[in-house]
Amino acid sequence: MKLLTNYIQQFLSRAGSYVLVATIISRLLSFFASWIALQFIDNKELGVILFAWNIITFLIPFIGFGLPQSLIRYGALLTNTNDKKIVSNYVVKNGTFVSFFLSLLVTAFSLLFSFEFEKTDIYLTVFSLSFIPLFWFEVIKIKLRLEHNNKTFSLVEVVYNLILVLLVLMLSYLYKELGYVWAIVLTPTLTSFVFFNRLQFNLKQTKKLKIINREFWKYGFFGGLSNVATLLLFSIDILLIGNLLKNSEAVTAFKYVSLIPFSILFLPRVFIATDFVSFTENINNKKYIFDYIKSYVLLFTLISICYFSFFYFFADETLLLFDKGFTKYKLSFLILNFGVCGILILRGLFGNLLSSIGLVKINYYITLVALVINYTSNQLLIPKYGIKGAAITSATLMWFTGVMSAFTFFYFYKRIRTTS
């Protein structure tokens, strides 16, 4: 238990409690902003906006060609403050240009492609204007994490969502659907402006470090691919349920039955957001990393036991909060909750440790294999078992990706020169 106590104390000493509270507040504010939009915008029109935004969501990991991910990994490995600034400056300059180019591509695509829903092209064009400010916003947060300034990092998250709520309230009220779209675009713009001094880039600087090479760019690109594949993995079940069962009620049921299991995933993200820079800085210290792994796995095993036990005994009562008809999906709900424990205990940690040792492409390959298995398995199980079949597939893959991430990390980590 001493190991666990020390781990929690270290987490708190790195302002982990601030990150946790800020994450919860941000999620509540984001939910409130969505609720406000629902009050002022017609459901049909809001559906078109959300359709356009879902397209953008799959492109966001590629803003700056994934360079923000390269920055946090390579920046954490550098010990010289001036070198960190050089890498950061390189990322800001090149990432801004790439994000601008991506905006042009989306604009051209939206103008040339014929969409099923009217105004989708307009919304996509406006949304694409958010790529550069979103890129700056990500870089600002990463620079704060590299400085171990998690308190200000937490503040940035809360300020972002406060601005989002205010803009959605004002612009949706005044300009309805177009106001809501502009609120989403202006939020990262204004937040980046508020914290612009944290960006600190120099357009005239031309110095380039040896680490800024082809591998530096590949790391960011595969990081983006991995994130997109993960998004697909979480959304493909609903797409397949709708396509195979031709039943909108089943789609709705799975959406709500999976709501709580997928929502708990914010917890490992809080710990990783707090600790990623620290364990990357110490990635060559074998004792530090193994102690971190033991502490993390112990903590999240205990959390998983408590979490699953609670819903095992109170599944019916929980599902009744959504709709009395959802209680018939109790088994699917429990299966998903069990599956999520695989992410809590294994996937969240070892996926990021793989990124920390520079093997982010392994994350992509694991997720890609999981996608193929998901599609194949659901083709068989959904027609036979309905949403329970989708739940079985999802839960199995959550543990599969976690176990594979752990196995590949230990396999490759043994081959890296480390200190004991």
C-alpha cells in the first residue's frame, strides 16, 4: 500500500487534483453548452451541424500534421530549456502552415462534394477555420505540461469551456445555427488569444536540432492516425448496429447503454495528462517506470473492482434513470462496464508508454487490427444477439487492445538501454 500512497502523493504534487477538477468542470460546461444549443436551434438543423462537426472531429488529430504529439514526446526528452524552445518554435511555425493547408483542403472538398444535407458545405467551410486556433490551443496546453505547470494547464481547459458556454449562449440566441457554428470556431481562437503569451514563437528563428528529422514528423503523423483509428473503434459499433439491424431504437439503446462506461474513461486520461511528461522524462529509468506501472495498475484495478461491483448491484436502477425500457439491456450494460476495466487497467497506461518510447505506430497497428476484428465479429454477432453482440465485441476488444499494448511495451522496452 505504501507504493500506492506514494503514487497518489506524487500525482497530487504534480497538481493532478487541479487537472481532475478542471476536467470535471470542463465536461459539465461542455454538456451545458450542448444543452443551450438545443434550446435555440431546431433539432433538424442541429443534426446537420453535428453531422458536419463529426467529419471535422476525424480531421482534428491531423491539425499541424500531428506535430503537437511530437512536441510533447520529444520536448519531454530534451533537458535543455533553450532546445525545448527551438523545437516548440519549429512546431508552431510548421504546424500553423500545415493547419492552414488542411483548412484549404476541407474548404475545397466542401465546395466540390455534394452532401445529402443542405448547408453541410457551409458548416464544414466555417468549421475548417478552427484548425489553426485549435492547433495553437493544443500547443499552448502542451507547453504548459512540458513546464510541469499543470495548474495553468487546468485553468486553460476551464477558460476554454467557459468561453464556449458564453459564446454559444450569445451567438445561438442571436444567430441560431450559424451562431452556434461560429461559437465553436471562435472559442479556441479567443482562448489562444488570452494565453497567446504562452506560445512564444519567433518567425525569424532558423536553428534546427538533430531530433527534428523524418522520425519527428512520422511520430506526429502516426499519432494522428492512431487517434483517428481509436475514434473509429468507438463509433463503428453504432454504425454497424444501424446498418445491420435497421432499427433506430437499437442505435439509441446502445448509445445510452454505453454512455456511462465510455464516460468513466476520463479518469485514466486525467492521470496520463498529469504524468505523461514526467514518465517520458524518466523513460530510461527502469526502476521509475516499473514502479509507476505497478502503482498505476494497482490503483486502477481497485477502481475497476469498485466501479464494476457498484453497477453489478445497481444496473437496473442506473438504467431506469435513462428509460424504463433500457433495463432489458442490463447484460449489455454490464458487459460494456467489464470491458471498460480493460482500458482503465491496461490500455490507457501502456498505450501512452508505447508513445513515450517512440512507438506510437504500434498503437495504430493494434487499433487497426482491433477495427478489422470489430467489423468481422459484429457482422456475425449483431444479427444474432442484437446490441448484446456489439457489447461482447467491444468489451473483448477493450481487453485485447490493453493486453496487446502491455505485451508489446514490455517486449520493446527490454531492448532499450535503460538504467536500473
